[in-house]
Amino acid sequence: MLSVLAVVLSASLSLPSASYSNAALLTSANRHVRTTDRYVQQLLAEGLDRSPTLHALMGGLEATDVIVYIQPVSELPGTVAGRLLMVPYRGTGRYLRIQVALGRSPSEMIGLIGHELRHALEIAEARDVRNEKDLVMLYERIGDRSHEALHQYDTAAARLTGQRVQRELV
Ligand SMILES: [Zn+2]
């Protein structure tokens, strides 16, 4: 019986998102993915309705100490469509800011959000990452350089996740 229980427990741990409704992920007062922007909120709602991958990403972040704020911006430096910043904070919990550049189709925007949320999960899983310097060290290890410029990294997981989210919207 014990082994059965262990299997059941680990199965539910590997699918944390299963227990979160879309409404809870979008509006719960202590949700981990937040935005003050109405358009981004609409994109999240649409993405949750249509993309199981986005649902799993947002549900996965609920089980971590990371809170993510998504902010739309009109432009980002260079050819960057989205980026993620660590918000300096000395208390418990960690805060990330995702910036996504507007001017893309809704499904491209949702894919972009999925891509950046995958990075948020990468950081959430690296529990010792607490500032920009730690972040650079993490991506020196797990990332690949997407640009010549200093401190710009990407991961294959995030690229694949963004593409998968976008495919699921069709
Ligand atoms: Zn990326």
C-alpha cells in the first residue's frame, strides 16, 4: 500500500497544474503569474483555454517561490521579442519581470509569453538564483548565447515550449 501511495503522490507532484482551474490561475489573489495589463490578461486567458502547455507552465509556477510579473512594452533593445529580469528583493520569495514587445499577432504573443514562462520555471528550479549575477551564472551553465551581445542567453527548452504553445493555439 505504501508503494502505491508513493506512486500516486509522485504522479500528482509531476502534474501540479492539474489542480488549478483557469480562473484560479488568472485571478487568485496569491497567483504566481501576474499582470496589471488588460491585454496581457486577455492573452493569458486565451492561452489557458487553448494551450495545455501554457496551463502546465502556469500551474507549475504556482508550486514554486517565484512570482512573475508580465509587462508589455512597445519596444525592446535590438531584435529581442521578450526578456526576463530578476527583481532585486531581499525577503523570502523571488520576483521576476517578463517584458514582451507588442506588435505581434495574439498567438505569437502567447507563444512568446510561454517561451518566457519556461525561463521563469528554469529559474524557479534553480533555487539558489537570487540576483542578476546568479542568473548570469545559471545561463552560462544551461543556456546558449542567442546573440553576440553580452548577457543574452536562450535555451532550447524555452524555444521549443514557445513553439509548442503557439501550435496548440491553432
Ligand atoms: Zn528565451
